[in-house]
Amino acid sequence: KMQNAWECDANCTKDYVGPISALQFTASGKFVVSGLGSMLKVYDTQTGDLVLKHCVFPAGRVHGIKELESREGTFIVWGQKTLVIVFMKETPNGLEISQGKSVELIDWIFNVSPEITFLEGVQNDLVFAVGMAHNQIQVTGYNFTNDEFSLIQIIACDQNSLLYSISLTLTHNTLMVASGTIFGEVLIWYPLISTHVKASLKGHDGVIFRTCWSKNGGRLLSVSDDRTTRLWEGVEPLTEHVISKKGDEGIPVVSCRQTFYGHGARVWESLFLLDTDDGNDYIITASEDRTIGVWDLELGKRVSSFEGHVGKHVWRIDIDRQKGLLVSGGGDGAIKMWNLHKQLNSLTISRKEEQKNSCVQGKGIKPQLTTFSFDILEKSLPGNSSNEKPELIRTMVLSKNSEFLFLATNRGFIFRVDVSKERVEQSDWTELFLAPGVQYKCGIFLESREAGGIVIFGDATGNLLAISSETPARFEPKTWKASTSRIEELLPHSFGSPPVGSQKSVSFASTAAQTNSLQIWWLSFGVSDSILECQILEGPEIFLPPRDNSPKTSTTIWSLTSFSPASGIWLLLVGDSFGNVFLFSYEEKEGEGKEERKREIKGEGE
């Protein structure tokens, strides 16, 4: 059936609806060429009109497009194991497109290099390298006169790892390859010189979806399943200051220059925006979270983003640096164009303003993200068994002044770690609490004039725990049942007064998985027999109203903010896991009980 369907649709008479799998501006900037299923679609960048569509692979899918620098309008197009040369030219009758014979390689094709012009003894009109799925490079020739491909050489890396991506560039008359493996590392090797790995780039915690070389080959971007983008510098030449250590096989391990966090899902692609050698640059990233991020390398953070695709995924992006345009292709099948010139002007002004403010505050240096790591303190449970699971961090909470980190482990320990120093020693760990086997899911840090620092954790069985952050503890730990479902989120806020009218209290809210509700809590502190006691006060419970356009499954509340426009009147904004925002109003009354409070909280819509 599938084969017959392809045969019937061999001329692409019907439009395929699906994700954009390849995208490129033409060298002239007049058109954008996209891969959508088996087709190439060409759009006018001025009008956005579809001017041409052409079926390249009747029984396959377009995975990549690269225009030749020496021949405008000539493209290498690949999908699965197949390569083809496509020709596009403008005529008085409009844009015309044609293609040569296709050739099938021995493995899946992930990328192709720019044109190779420095090989001696090669008689082909065009020579380029093809990067394949098992870390192999095929040097391929092509003659335009007889439309024939030829195999020049196949080079296999000595680390025959299965790849998720590969990127090829030319520098110093050689071919540089960055192979993104399924094991979260990038292997750098020079196939025309040696099959040995020159360097290993380690740091990602997931498979490498895409790598991108800078123009001169001195910098590399990598994106991963771990939702980060990483910048590597000094890859070529490999200087001593970038080699942090030697790996198990004596391969140099290159240190990551910067790590960029901020996307809410996997990152699929990244590009240098200006691609300058002075480091005064931005990078553009495309993510599963439907956004395109703009990151300032000098400030080390995301400074802008583009949003417009629906559903999931921005799969592909490309930049026309001359015209200052960005084009993106999403899982929704849409292609969108963005004005980068306007965005860059505004970003440059913002950067200067931020640098000016830093100097005014006496910093005088550009802001940087400082990172450090330390080993987990291994502490066994009482009556420890030799089969005890390794210690893992389940959740963590940072104190208000960032001096202490509170860690809850899978064995049920809660530690306070002093992170105010450059190096964390074992003596900086303090055990605050132990509930063997309890799996804490989230936490929050609060402060009270009477009790000092308070750390609250929610666990997988619906219990809440409040402990003192200080040693010795200023009050006894308190555990209470908050829900029959696991605690999903703890949210700080200031809302009304506790039912008993105590002024010595702090408040927060808890949400549980798929309950459609949010519970307000107060912690009230008073002295009894010279001992500070913590009293748990249950406040109103907010229920989300039923919605016709929401899925039938229960929702979870993820965010909350509240404010009081007048005395005794409160407004609450609540966000849920399906993207809805609700506004609630609440009016305090003298002498009311908890049930009356619940009835007075009214939902005002989305």
C-alpha cells in the first residue's frame, strides 16, 4: 500500500503536511528553499509566496540542503542514504528547477562539507565530503557534463560510534569534522590527515542533536537532549590552555567555554549570528519548546526570543547575514521570517545600557555565570545494607542570600551545604533531617522574624515537611498530610491573614499532581514554655473551574502570583499545566471560618 501510494503521488500533485526538515536561504537572498517530506518548496523572501515546488525523492524525505558557493543556484540535496544535485535558475517565464541522477551511499547521510578544492590528482568538477551515521566520511566527486557521481575515498574514524549529527568544515587546507555521538560527547577528527580522534568535547548529559562550526573553525556550537547549548573554543589549533585533561585513551578533553540554559525542552539547532572572530557575537537556537532564542556571547545569557510557531518544535533555522533575516521551520509545517537587523539594533542598545549599569554599580566587568561542582556526601542509612542504592539528589533549594544549598536525597536525607566558598569540603555538609526512603519532589525556602530560615519539602505521597534551616534548629520539624497525590510544586506568596488572626506567620501554597486545586498554608510561630512552636494553619483551597476547551484529564497548577489592590481584597493569578491563566478574587471578612473562605474565592475566567 505504501509503495502504491508513493507511485500515485510521484509527481507531488498533493501537498504533504508535516514538519520542515531542511531550510536554506539562496545565495542571492531572493528565495528560501525548504525540505518538506519528499519535496523542495521555494518561497519568495519579499512576498512570502510559494513560487515553486519539486519532488526530489518520490520514496524518501529531504533531510538537508546545501548550495554550492562556486555555482549559484546549484544545490546538494540529501535524504536517508541518497544524494542528488538540484539546479535552480531564473528565466523570463519564472523560476525553473531540475535535478540530476541520484546516488545511494552505504549509510545514512547526516551532512555534507563545503566544496573541497585542494585535493591533488582529482579530475572531478566538484569534490565534497559526506558525513555518515557511523562516523564515516565519504569523499565524493561529481561531473556536471555527464551527471555522474564517483567515489574517491571512504574514511572511517577509529572510534566507530553511532552518531546523531555531524558537522564538516574546511580550514588550513584540511577537513575538520565534529561528530555528535549518542553518548553526549563531540569527537573532533581530521579525516584527510588521520583516522584518530584529535579531541573529545565532553559536558552534555544527552545525545548531540546538532553541531555548528564557526567560519574559521576555531569555535563550535553543540546542542543536546539536555536542553543546553554549549560553546567550545580553541578546538583548532588545540592549545594547552583549553585542554582540561586527558581521557581514558589519552585523547585530549576540551573545556567548554560557555553553557547556555533557558529553553524549556530539547534544543535542535544553533547558529552563529554574525560569525565574527572577535567574540562580539550572538547565537541563535531553535528548540522543541517552539521558541527561537537569541543569546549574547559577551553577556553570557539569552537576551531575546522569537515565538510564533504552534504545536511543538522549531526544527530548522537559517540566517541571511547580509540582509539581516532569520528564517525558521517548525513542526507545524510553517516557515516564518524574522527581522534580525531591527532586533540587533535593540540588543546593541540594551547591551551598552547593561554594561553602563554594571560600571555604575562598581562591577566594571561583564556579568558572568560562575559554575562549580562538588561531590555528593555519601552517608548510609542506619542499619545499612550492602545493596543500598547510590546517593542521588532528588531536589534542591537555595537560601535567600545564596549562601546555603538544601539538598534532599533519594535515601531521605536532607543536607545543608555551605556554598559561599569557592571550594566545598565535606565539613561544609550538615545533616538537618532524615526520613528513610522518602522521595522529596520539590522544595521552597521561606524566612520568618521569629523562626529565621524555614525549608519546606513536598514528597511523592502528598506530605509536607517544614524544618529549620539553622543549627541548632530553632523549632522542631513538622510533617503533615497535604494531599492524596504527590506534591508537584511549592509556591511562595503573600496572601491575606491566617484564620486565627496571628501576625507572626509566613504563607505559601502547595499543588498536587492532577488535582485541579491549590492549597494555601500559613506557618504560625509562638513561644510556649520558652520553646518556639510551629503551628500549621490550613487556608483556603482554590479549585480551577471546569473548561470546555481543556483536555478531560486533570490539570496541575504550576504558578501563582497575588496582590492586594485594596485593604482586605486580594486578586490571584493562577497558571496551569495546559497553558490557561485564571484570575481569582477574594475578600476577607471578620470572624470567618475556612469553609466560608473557600466559597468566597471566585474564578473570573481566563
